[in-house]
Amino acid sequence: MPHPPFLPSVISSAVALGLVSIAPSLLADEIYTLETTTVAASSEQALLQESVASVSVIEEERLSQPGTTHLEEVVSQTPNVNLSAGASRGKYYQIRGIGERSQFTDTVNPSVAVVMDGIDMSAMTMGATLLDAKQVEVLRGPQGSLQGASAIGGLINVRANEPTDYVTGDLELTVAQYNTQNLSGAIGGPISDKVSYRFAAQRNSSDGFIKNDYLNRDDTNNIDETLLRTKFHIAASDNLDLDLSAFYANIDNGYDAFTLDQTRHTISDQPGHDRQETLALVGKSSWYGNRHFIQETALSISKSNLEYGYDVDWTNPDFQPVGAKNRTDNYSRDEKSATLDLRFISSEESRLFNDSTGWSGGLYYFYRNSDLIRDYTGEPVFTSEYETDRYAGYGELSTDLTDKLTWINGVRLEQDTTLYSDNTGEYSKPTEYLWGGRTALEYQTSDSQMLYGLIARGYKVGGYNANIKLPNELRKYDSETLWNFELGAKHRLLEDTLHTQLAVFVQQRDDAQVNATRTEQGVAFDYTDNANKAYSYGLEAQAQWQATHAVRLHASVGLLKTELKEPGASFDGRGAAHSPEYQFALGASFDHGKGWFSGLDIEGKDRFYFSDSYDSTTQAYALVNARFGYQQDNWSVTLWGKNLTDQDIIVRGFNFPNNPYTPTVAEDYVQFGAPRMFGITTKYSF
């Protein structure tokens, strides 16, 4: 695909600015090494530069940049990770071209798992904010042995700050355009010599950047979010640690984003909404009372009320032809879920095969219940119930073949039983048996270089299309499997000041679940179908360089080629939706001395298809963000700007008939991301 004309100039300008800024400092003799980073979501709890996977870790320094509050604002900066909106926020994630893009009548089985502090947020990702976040880990490729059926594409793991044995905390306030106000704070410390705590809260509000001309309002696409988290660490005994956490989210956002003329000025008379209320509890115990193993138990339960509604025609009675219907569509979901994970990890005394092999394994249970009430104007109310029970056993061996070569083998066996029923009389209760895992070789060629190769198998359960307008043969769809073949290299260079990662991969999906669209009586709706095969291959490269004590640089690039195969289908031989062929991120942080600092970030993507069902695409783009501030002792003030070149970024797109004056003509309709925006953030830490 052709590169956008502005792309070379943007990149060259950024590189030039970075070189001019750092050149004087590079003449210094000091060496400032990068801190080590641990990937908690990996099965081996490995250091980032030693983990056998293509992984991105976004650390607290980048997560706490001014104007950043939600997961959607950071993960798209990582290679071959994309997201779609179609709601108040981008909440559907794709990795290497695999992942959902929306949810309407059907219950979505996620392809990309989103876990936040031990809570499976995959079905309610709008609550996956960056409240007091310490680290975000993005694991690309199937996590069959680690996460199971919900992570065929990959895993996004959000870790919050832990309780401390000393008093610490922070308070942050952001004020920006469009009446944007974000207030967050956290405090933690000891309660006794055995108990410590941390409490965090966040309040996000904004009128949004949409103007409703019909209602003369500028807040119909608003943000209204309140989030709370509390954590306790208890040293119950010399052999037992307990970690308890509670999370609450109350989100009442507006949703009024689509227009007939592709602008940020709507004319709807019944603006929509995007709501979520979630309460989740998590408990984890770590027992060290047996010299042969460590035993970890993790339990989480959550309950969410989700409501999503919108003005179907995006217009009002004054605009519509005589006799046209003024329609709305509303989806209310009651979500309940629970997970239980019993894990055993070998000690040095229980290593196998002449002390060459460490091991881990466990048992896993997952429960989810999702009840839907759909109210669509002019049709009977539709209700459905979805319930799934999953049982899994898993294990992994890590064998030192030599002092430099390690062989890793993992497997996961899973049983899934899913119940679906609705008020049209449909009923289904299939049971599936699935397996996944990986085999990998890790070669530590030196203290500063690691090479790896892996073969991994992932899986995803089948499901049921709830839309009664579909013919019977399209109601059910099958489970899919994925094979991932990957080679990678990780380096620590320049006296540990430069960390790099490189991965190349080839993936094949069998019976790939794809998003299809049908139009009945002028109304378009999505459903899930199986394609015979789907392929993807590409490259992911990342680098972090602590050039001097005052200059830190980071860069990443993802290259991706996808292809769907289904003889006779409209998408046969075409690339997958929401799969840009390239994306990149460049960033620099500068310490100018005497408290002054600045930063520049650029991220960009190639164009990509809206859907697997039609050929409409977005436009390629590059976003430029910058910040400048002053820090003294424990407080800082930062001026920042996002999308400085004011690019029109498309975050969701459709192609179907919706204009009441041309009811049979399919046209492109798009939802735009935020325009240029400026703000100021002040922060106090103690």
C-alpha cells in the first residue's frame, strides 16, 4: 500500500529534532543503564529481555504521561496492536490482525484477553483504565498454555502499584479543552508490621469533541467515569502471603459520534450512551510451606451492568422524509464472571531429570454468565442468556539442555460447556474439548544476547449467532485454532543502555472466525462466520535507549501482512480488517536541567479495512504529541498537546445504507478520533 505523503517528512523531522537535542549530550562519558523489567504475565515470570515471546512492556513513566487515562491510549503504540471504537472509547483490541471489533446482539468470546490486576476484563474493557497503573504488558501471539481460549491472539495485562511498607502517594489534576477534567490520587503504606495497603481513585470527565447541532449541545459524546481500587498485602505467617484487592468502576459516557456527512457535527435527536458499572474482588495466596514447591491460589469474582444504546438513523424527525421511522437500539447486559487458578511452581529441590528441569502446573476454572435485553424500536424486546463453564489443566517444563540452551514445553487441556437460550425458542448447549501449548528453544548466546524460536498453538471456542434474521445454517459457528511459528532476538547493548527486541512470525488459523455483515429490509447487522483459512506474517521490532542521564529514546515498528481464504466469499484472498500493514512509534524524553523537561512522541499506522465484509478503508496517518514542563522537589507542571497536526483519525467505520433519502445505497460512515487538543497537568508526589 502506498505511504501517505506526509509520513517521510514527519519521521525525518522527528529524527532530526531528536539528534539535535541529544548530540551534545552524547559526547559525555557517563553511562546510564536502563532498569530491568519483569514480565509478570509470562509463565516463567521472566525479565523482559529474557522472555521467550514477542512482548511489549509499557512502564510507569510512559503510563503517567499527562493526558493519559485509559488503556486505549497506550496499547496502540505497540507493534501490530490495534483497536476499534464504535462506542465512547476504543474497547475492542486486535493483535496481529486477530480480534473483535464490536458487540451487538451476540455474546463475544474474546480473541485478545485483557486482564487487570488478576481480573478478567475481556468482556468489559471500558473499565480497563490506567488507574494507578505501574505496568502494561502486551504478549503477542497465542497464549494457549497460559490463558487458554480467550487469548488466541494475545494477552494484555495491566498491573497496578502494590502496597508498600512506607507511606507514599500522589495527587494529579488535568484540565484540557472540551471541558476535560481528570483528577486522580493514590496513597499507600503500612497498617502494621504485617499489613500494608494502597488506595487509588480517579475521576474523568469531558464534554467530548462532538457538537450536536440539532439539540444545540456539545456534551452528547461526553466522558463521565469514576474509578476506585483498594489493595492489601498481608504477611499472614512466615510461609503465607495474602493479597486482597477490590475494584469499582462507574461509567456513564455519552455516545453520539456518527453523521451522514462525515463531520463532528451530529443531528441526532436521541443521542446514545455507553455505560458500565463493575464491582470486582480478587484474592491471591502464596504458600511457601513445602520445600518442594510454591503453591499459588488466585480467585476473582466480578459483576457488571453494561448498557449501550444509540440513535440508529443518526438524524431527527425534522430531517427525515415523511413516514420514516425514528429508531433507537439499546443493549443491556448483566455480566457475572469468576476465575479460580491453583498453580504449583517447582523449587530448586524439586527440579527434575538431574536438576535440569523446572516445572509448573495447575488447575483452572472460569465461569461467565451474560444476560441480554435488547430493545430495538418497532420490534419485540429480545432477551438471551449465555453461560459458560471452563475447566483446564496445564503444565510447563523448562529444561536446561546446556548452560546456554533451554527447552520449554507447555500444554493446556480445556473443556468448555456453553449454554445459549433466547426468547425466540433457540437453545444450544455444546461441549468442546480443546488444547493448546508451545514448544520453544531459548539460546543465551552471551550475557547480552538471547535468541529464541517457538511453535505455539492457540484455540478459541465456537459460538452462536443470536440474530433471528439469519438463516439456520448461519446461526452456529465453529471453534478455531491457530498455529504460530516465531523467531526472535533480544539484546542488551552499549553497556546495558540500549535494549532491543526483534521477532518475525508466521501464523495460520483454521476455521477462522470472521466478522460478516448482512442487510435485511434496509437494516445492516453483523454476525460471526468461519473462513476456511487465515494467514498472517510479519515483523515486530522495539528499542529503548538511555542515551544519557538526560535523554531517553524509544522506537517500535510493526509490519503485518494478512490474508483470508474462503472460496466464493467476497473477502477471499483479501487482508483482514483492522490490520494495518505497518505501524510505528517514536518517542524522546529530555531533561534540560534545573527542573525543566520536555518530550515528543509520534505514532502512525497504514490504512486498513473497516470490516471483513466490504472493501472500505481508513486513511494512513501519523500523530504528533508533545509536552513541556517543570519539576521541583515533589511536584510538577506539564503543558501538553495531542494530535498537533490535527489529523482526522478514523477509529471505526461501516459501509451500509443509512441515509433516509437513499435507503438502498450503501455508503461509508466513519467515527473520528480526537482532534488537536491542549491541556495542563499538575502532579504532587510524596
